[in-house]
Amino acid sequence: MRIWIEAGRVRRFVVQYETMIGGQRVPVVRYDTAHGYAHREQMFRDRELIKTRRSDRLSLDEALQFAGDDVRRHWRTYRRQFMRNQP
């Protein structure tokens, strides 16, 4: 998790769950603001990732909270989907 804060407000963030495959860290799911908006990227071993935009009604603080909660609660599901190559 990386968070950039300015004037006490979240300006950017990355929340990423990774797993180890063959001794290397591999991203499985990532929430970030890299494209100018909060979104989730769900990765798979042998297919294209799925990008889902988060609600514009959430502030970046709220989107960060949602992302952290979601990854903590569902990391096992994301890993299983990653390994099976299906959402």
C-alpha cells in the first residue's frame, strides 16, 4: 500500500495484493489512481486484466478505505480467480 497525502488529504494511492509464483512476486489485484481516477485492476495468469472504475461519488479517502477493506476481505478469492484465469 502506498499513499500520497497533501494538505491532510489523499491525493493518490496504490493498494496491491501480490502472490509468489516460481519465487517471484506477481500482482493479483490492484486499486490505484494511476490514470487520474480510482479503479481496480484484476490480473490473471494467462489472460488480459479486467479494469473496473470505482464510483466517482467516492472521495479518494473513501476509495482508499474501500480498496483496503476489499483486498483484506477478498484476497483469497482474487488469488483463486488469478490461478484459474477466470473472474
